[in-house]
Amino acid sequence: MSVQQPRVSPTQFQQRVYQLVEKIPAGRVVTYGWLARQLGCNSSRAIGQALRRNPFAPRVPCHRVVGKNRLLTGYQGLTENQSLSRKQNLLSSEGVEFDGDGKVQPHYVIG
DNA sequence: CACCTGACATAAT
DNA sequence: AATTATGCCAGGT
């Protein structure tokens, strides 16, 4: 029988990112840059990498992380609109609202 | 082992 | 105002 084995231990950096993301309450979102600052890291890009890498399933609500412009940049490692709309749906079901441009309304962003 | 690339953000040109 | 360069971190080639 197949066992889902953790590929490799997440790096220390990734663990910190995940821990932080786990704290994001439903119905709120944060930006990559915000996370980066919380971690004292000067690169939001690194955050994106950590999340992209497919965190352990829904354990880490990575769908609550958006760009600074409040656009949804990616989900499940993909940048396709289809994935993005799913991300959007998830957020919607948590009560987050969007404007006509597909940006989350500023009110929901922490920071 | 060296180089490229990416779910970003910001400062400098 | 628009493009380019830098920062950071890990995986992939």
C-alpha cells in the first residue's frame, strides 16, 4: 500500500512560513510581502517559493495569501486562471469579497 | 557543481 | 511613468 511520505523535511524557513500562514484567520488575507516582513526576510519571492512548493494540503491555508495589489497570483503551484478562480472561490466561501477586477477588497487584507 | 527560474516587492535608472 | 536591478530561498536542469 502506498504511503504518503513527506518527500523531504521542509526547511526551517518553510516551517516558519507555514506556521505563520496557519495563523491567518479565515476571512482575512495577507500579502507575500507582509509575511516576508514578519519573518524578517527581505524577499517576498522566497515566500512565494515556500508556498508554491505545495504545502501539506489544506493544513496551510495558502489561499489566504495574495499579492500586494490584492490580486491572486497562484494556487496549487499553478498560475492558470482556473486555479486562481478556485482560490477565489475558497476565499469567497470564507466570506472574502472581491471587486470587479478580481482583487480582494482592501478591507480583508491584514497589514 | 554552476546557472536558471519562479505563487513577489521595492529601490534605482 | 515605465523598465531594470536586487534581495532571498529552493528546486530543477
